Amino acid sequence: MALLYAREGADVAIVHLPEEEPDAKEIHGEIEALGRRSLLLPGDLRDAEFCAETVHRTVEELGGLNVLVSNAAYLNGQRNWTS
């Protein structure tokens, strides 16, 4: 989702579990290669304090928050997205 939004011109904040760091870093690099900004926020959305900090950091570092996508999912298999 983050990569698709970046392809449309968005800067994105990516909230992910700490164990998902390798995948998040890969997407972060792809987003920056598109000339967009990406903010990685490792943590657990079940923690209300973390959620508040996530919104604060996103607004502070990316200049605002226009769209929020809540996408908790598991990707099974290789991704094969093309431009």
C-alpha cells in the first residue's frame, strides 16, 4: 500500500512490527528511489501511547497527515508489481 501511494506522489509513514523491519526497509528504499519521503515507525498499534506518538511524528516529520490506511495483513508469496 505504501509503495502504491508513493507512486501516486505521496510521502508515507510506515508503521510496522519490529520483526518486519527488513521488509519495511526494502519498501522504504523503493519509495525513496521514487523521489518521495518515507518514515519508518516500528512498534505495536495495540499500544495507545505508541499510536499517539506515531501520529505526532508523522505530522512533525512529513508536515501533516492527510490519509490514514489501516492495513494489518500478511503477504503470502512473492510480490510482482509493475509500474
